Amino acid sequence: MASKVYPSADAALAGVLRDGMVIMSGGFGLCGIADALITAIRESGVKGLTVISNNAGVDGAGLGVLLESKQIKKMISSYVGENKLFAQQYLAGALELEFNPQGTLAERIRAGGAGIPAFFTKTGIGTVIAEGKEVRDFDGEKYVMERGLFADLAIIHAWKADTEGNLVYRKTARNFNPMMATAAKLTVAEVEHLVPPGDIDPDHIITPGVFVQRIVHVKHPVKRIEQRTTRKRP
Amino acid sequence: MPWTREQMAARAAQELRDGFYVNLGIGIPTLVSNYIPSGMTVQLQSENGMLGMGPFPYEGEEDPDLINAGKQTITELPTTSYFSSADSFAMIRGGHIDLSILGAMQVAENGDLANWMIPGKMVKGMGGAMDLVAGVKKVVVVMEHTAKDEPKLLKRCNLPLTGAGVVDMVITDLGVFAIDKKGHSGMALIELAPGVTFDEIRVKTEASFRLKN
């Protein structure tokens, strides 16, 4: 079997990118994003992208760099408040936007990856989110139908992988990455540590290798902090 | 004297109970963690995938992989667990979280909440707020009583809703209201800030409410 490990982010995306494709991008804010893969997408020049990601990066970092280069046509997100460029492009009509409640977004991705085309949730009942969607009564409560999401490509970040593609995440950098790994035709994982099979305790694996087709080892990724908050030492 | 932000947070902390799992929103709700009564154990949930949230780190010990839902650096505790966003919202939507304390732009007397959008002006998104108010057992709003002298406690919200009939309690700088969100008895004033009169709060409130002892 051919190796899943690719020598660079460019190589890991070679032959995959095309205009108009749908990409899932892991991370919460700038925590747990596949930064090297986002940079490689920027350099490829591919455009007209639909990007599914909880946030849209900040000005100059994360998905913000793909907004800057106007490669994104549409975002499916829950919160984009950190990005001024986003607001400008959206209010100018240059960018489509679909807001999803964060839990609904997470579940749509989980469902899409698990072969579930739709599900019912009470989140959004009585709000604009439920408008135009099927609403059904279960046990005396109203629920709205939401569709599963599936993408052409998922770019995710993990802390450690083995060469089989089994993944472990670190702290809150896990967030959307495990679901997105399951919900695309092709999943590329950017990992900080790459080890031989057997080095990770099988009981500790979060994402089994079946969900990961390509791996790129990025030893010292850039990790930015959006809100550096500290307390005084006693 | 109306309550300060800190006093509002302290009042909200009175809604905590030993053993509660709690989600705190951004702003005044975050301050509630400073007023957890000693001897009481409360686990704080952060919807980006953490239960058992610790305090802010000491300078030099910030970890970019360890943030809360407001993207602030935080720390872990011996009780901490990490999980995916799907598991996080299974906790929230599935009714496993006891209390959600969050801010608001408007609350209506029937428990409707608006806190995510001003059409044509603010393009930020709802984040996890719609899931929290739909799924958490008790929802407490902490907010200023008025915005630029305009009431925020209304008969009906005129901003897009975050949830319909979801708020159980509102704590403002002037007092505390209980809302019967499932029943029909509406909104009741249950507490006044020290020195605030019933007449003052009535003038500054558009929603109709009754007095409850």
C-alpha cells in the first residue's frame, strides 16, 4: 500500500484542489487549525471555495488569508466576529455566508460523516434558523430538521499521528477536527508529531486511520493566541 | 445604588448549586467564576470542548492549545476532560448541563431572548448561544437594565431571536426577575438592588411584570 505520509503541505494537496470545491477546515478560532495546509491552498490560487469552519480566522491569519486573496465564495460558520475583513466583504455582497448554531454545525458534520442525511434538533426553533425547514413534533416538543454535511476535502490538525493515520489531539485543539476527519471524500491531516504504528496506545486513539488519507508532518507549527489572558502570581 | 458588574456576577453566583455543571458566557457571566461559594464544587464547561475549566494561567504559562470559548488562554484542573465539539454540544443539547449564564441585548416577558444579531449592523454569528438556550436546564441572563436609556426588558423582542421562551431568570443592575417560560404567569420581580425603588424599575422596564415575594 502506498504511504499516507507526504513530504510537504503542497505535496499533500497535489491533484486535489480545484475551483468551486467544498472544504472543511478544522479548528476553533486559531486553536487547532491546519495552518500549513491553509497556506498551501492560498499559494495554489484555487478560488470560488465554499469553506465549512466554525470561524473564519482573523485578519492576516488562519482562514483570514484566504479571505484576503478572495479565494472564498461562501462560508458556513457559527461565529465570525474576530474578522473585520469578513464583515467588510460580506456587507459589500462579495461573500456568501450561512450561519449555523455551533452545535448544529458540529452535528451536521458528525451526521454527514456517519452516513446520516438529516436529523432533528430543538436548537433554533422559533428563530430565523428554522425558517423554511421542516419542523416536527416529538413527544410534545418542536424540532427542526437539519441536513448532514459532507465536503470534497477536509483539512485538519492533530497533535500526534502514526503512519497509518491514527490521530491524537491535544487539549482544546481537538474541537471540530475529529468530526471533519470523517466528513469528506479526502481528509488531509497536518500533525505535529509522526510516529511508527504501535507507538500510540490503541486505547488513546481519537480518530482511527480509516478516516485519514494523507498526512503531512509539520514539526513546529505557528500557533497564535487570540486573547492572551493571564492572572497575577500570588 | 444599582449593582455594579461585579455585584451582578455575585448575585448570579447565588444560582449555583453544589455539583452543578455550568456554562458561562462572555462578559459579566465570566466574572461569576470569581464568586463560587467556598466549599461548593462546580464544574465549568467551555463549549469548544472542555469540562473542568481552571483559572487564567500565570504570565509565561499560556498554552495556545488551551483556550475557552472566548478564545482566552486558560488552565486545566485535576478534574478536566477534553472532547470534540460534537460531544460538547451533545452535553449541551442533551440536557446534561445544569445552568447557562449569558448576556443579552433584549429579553421579552415570555422568555424570548435576542443576543446575536442586529440586522444590517452586526455580522458576528450566534456561536453556541442558540444551542445553550435550547438545551441547558436553567438559563439565567445577566445584563444592564437599559441600553442608552432604552429598556432591554420588552413585551416582545424586535431583534432576531436566539431562542423562543428560553429564559428562566434575568439579573440586571436594578433587580432580579423570574420568568415562567413554560407556563402562563409571565414575569415577576423577585428582588431589587439596594436603594432601587419599584417605581424606578417600572419606568425603565417595557415588559409587564408582577411583584413576587
